Amino acid sequence: MSGIWAWLTDPANWSGEDGIPHRTLQHLVISGEALLLAMIVALPAALVLGHFRRGGNVLIGVGNVGRAIPTYAAIVTFALTDQIGVGSLAVVLGLAVFALPPLLVNTYVAVTQVDKDAIDAAKGMGMTGRQVLGKVEVPLAFPLIFAGISITTVQVVATATFGALVGAGTLGLYITQGQSVQDYSEMYAGVILVAVLCVVLDRLLALVQRLIARRTGRPTVRNRRISAEEAATPIPVRVV
Amino acid sequence: MALLESVVSDLGPPNPWFSWDWVVANKSDLLTAVEQQVLITIAAVGLATIVSFPLALLARKFRRAESFILTLAGVLYTIPALALIAALYPLFGFSAWPVIVALTVYALVVLVRNMIVGLDGVPADVVDAARGMGFSPSRTLWRVEVPLALPAILAGIRIATVSTIGLVTVGYLVGYGGLGQIISYQFQLPIGRRGAVAAIIGCILLAVIADVLLLLLQRALTPWARRRRVATA
């Protein structure tokens, strides 16, 4: 226990390439790039599919099976592809693949849960399909869409730990390095750093969700009581 | 599959990502890995089911315990598997236990949540009717509430099982990763590609099989749910 504290407070571990600030930044940049990539692909597709209420079963099926794809194997597969190779690009792509199913399913479900009456009213006012999507469905679905993005963000940051395995650094490196040389102080320090980063991010995003709920007057996903039907439908949440 | 392979090999040089010959040549290694993956999954989900039930009952009995249990579970859920397995490894050493315990924790989160929601979803008048008929609280729980909550509970077990199958691979860290083992020990070699792809395909197949089996179990255990659906259709 004192060893972990000594490691965490050692100034040597707070500077340079292998320092905590640099590794944290690496961790967050890789996660951010992966999320951005996944969102560029998933959000427009899910919004359009949700608007037309098409392909829901396929999306949910893909989301459920996608849960079983080991992200670790996906990252290694990208790293072993000649055009990509070992490094942060492999991690970004692997994490993006991992983030796609939850983003697709959550966004799709969010759009389809928009009040039918509001959509009918918008159509009755003469709005085009595009206007209904942009001015009614997206704003009304926003709290749920954001909740899906939050869940995915925390999962992606947790999973970016695997970056250590394919030479992309990240905070996971302290865990794998410590484990391989049996330096438990370093390993546990890594575990604590990663866990704290994920929990803090999770709490922060929960706070933002609550602020959005207060502004829009709709309950957050966390505080909303979940119906029995919803609980009986597998939802896309996963850890790796 | 042999047909698929012959089609692929007719198209050009041997496929570096998937080869049926490679699968046949490494059959015993692959089977050992699959067996390990299945056993660890069953152990983790089984253990989580046993532990989560009393926790869910406790959470329903005391609402303050509910928010505590759900918050703690939420925090544990955000910890990466690599970190959790690493943290448990000095306690258990090189064995399957760090993997099983870590995956049990993740499965617990899904199961407790679904159990609480399932039990809360039981209509109050049904419970009142059971009590009115002279059912004791424990008999009400086992004969009325648990059966009615089964769809939600089994859905939780399905989610937990499918995600556990993918997560077992991280156990390679302590030498018990099921199909994750094929990824790691051939990582640096060119053949590593086949290992990684085989692990992905293997995990997806295992997940689909497990999901279908659990769906069938769910249908068998809750025939009334299907009958109702037929009646409304």
C-alpha cells in the first residue's frame, strides 16, 4: 500500500514520455479520436434509420452480437494489418468498432421513442421530413442520445487501456509493465489511475445529463424508473 | 467451411487471415481454449446469479441499500477488465480465479439491476391476491413474484452471458483467457492474424449459441409470455 503511494507521489513518474500527465493525455486523445470516428459514422445513420423507423431489429441484433466481439482481439487484428501496424491508429480503429453498436442502437431507440403526437403535429404544420428530423425528433431525443454517448464514452475510455498492448502507451502501460516485471506498486498505481479516470468521467457525464434534464424538463436515463418491458429487452451496455 | 476454403483458395494466394487448414492443424489448442472460455463464462455468470439474488432482495427491502448497491455496482462497472483482473491477480496468482471473480463483478451489475426491475414490475394487485389467498411472504416470493420477474431476470442473464464471453479473452493476462490465449501467444508471429481472427469468430459463434440456448430456456420457463404474445397478434 505504501509502495503504491510512493510510486504515485514520486516526481519522476509525473514528467516525461512515461509520466502520468503524458500517458493520461495519450489515453484521452486515443479515446476522443475513436469516439469522434464512431459518432461520425453512427449518428447520421441511426438518426435517418430512426426517422424512417427502419432496420431496428437488424440494428438491435447487431448490437447484441457486437457485445461479444472481444475488443482486445479487434485491436490486435488491426495492429497486425500491414497498412495499419502497431500503434495508436490500431487502437483508435478497434475502439471505434467497439463504440459503433451502442451508439447506433441507443440513437436509433432515442429517435423512435419521440412522442408520435409531436411528430404528427409537426407534419400537420407542413414540415418536411428533414425538418421533422432536425427540428422535432433530434431535439426531443437529445437527452437519450446524449445518455447513449455518455455510456459509450466511459466504456471507450475504460477500453483504451488495451492501447498498452499494441505500443500506443495509455495508462494501461503501467498495468502491463508492472505486471510483467512483478512491480505491484506500479501495477496497482496504474489500476487506480485508470479506475479514477473512468469513475470521474462517469460522474461528470452524469452531472451533464442531469443539467440537460433540468433544462429540457425530462428525466435522465439514470433517474428514470425503467419499465419491466425495457428490462426484458437487452440493451447495449458492455465493459471490456 | 471446406467448400468456403476451396473457393477462397481458388481466388489467389492463401488467406493470411483465415485458413481452414490452420484451424484443423490447431484443433486441439482451439478446443482447449473454447472449453476454458465456456467453463469460465458458466462459473462467472453462475456465481453472479447466486450472489445477485440476495443483493436484489436486500435492495428491495431497504431502499437506502438499493441506491448504495446500485452506485457501488455502477462504479465497479466502469473499471476496465484489464485493470480489475490485474488487481485481483496478486490475491489469486496464476489461476482462473482472478478472471472468474472480475467477470462475476461485471455480470452482477447487470443481474442485480434486472432482478430489481423485474421484481418491481410485478403488479401490486397480484401480490395482494396471493397474500389474500394466505400465501406466506416467502411463498409469495417464490411462487408469484419470481416467476413473474423471470423474463427480466433471464434477459439479464442473456446480456451478462454474451458480454462475459467476449470479456473472458482479457484473462490472457493471467494465462486463463480462453480464446484470448490464442491471440496472445502467437501475437508477434505472422500466424497471429489467424489467431486473432479465429478468436473473434469463435467468440461471436459462442455468443450466438449461448444467446439462442438462453432464449429457448426463457421460452420454456415462461410459456405464458409466448401465449400472451400469440393471443395479441
